[in-house]
Amino acid sequence: MDERVTKLEELVTHLSAVVDDLSDIVARQENELAVLGRRMAVVMEREAQRELAEGGTVPLTDQKPPHW
């Protein structure tokens, strides 16, 4: 019985460590996605400004596709 409890405690400890590691990974990915989202917004804004500067009327990103 003691051996079984010891194995279960080891398993819980291992699973707890895995959950902590995964939580850290998810938190890091959340931060990376936020940074990438901001960068993408900057790139889209720059492209829209470039399109307008080249004589375009409406940036392509704001146009509806022809099938709409």
C-alpha cells in the first residue's frame, strides 16, 4: 500500500511539473502573439499609406472582394 501511494505521489509531482511547464509555454506564446499582432498592424498601416501615396484610392486591405 505504501508503495502505491509513493508511486501516485511521484506521478502527481511529475504531472504538476508538466502543467507548470505548459503554463509557462502558453504564457510566452501569448506574449509573442501580442507582439506579432502589433507588428502586423504596423505593417498593414504602412502598406495602406504606401498604397495611398502611390495614387490608390482605397487600400486593397479595405476593399471588398469582387464576389461580395
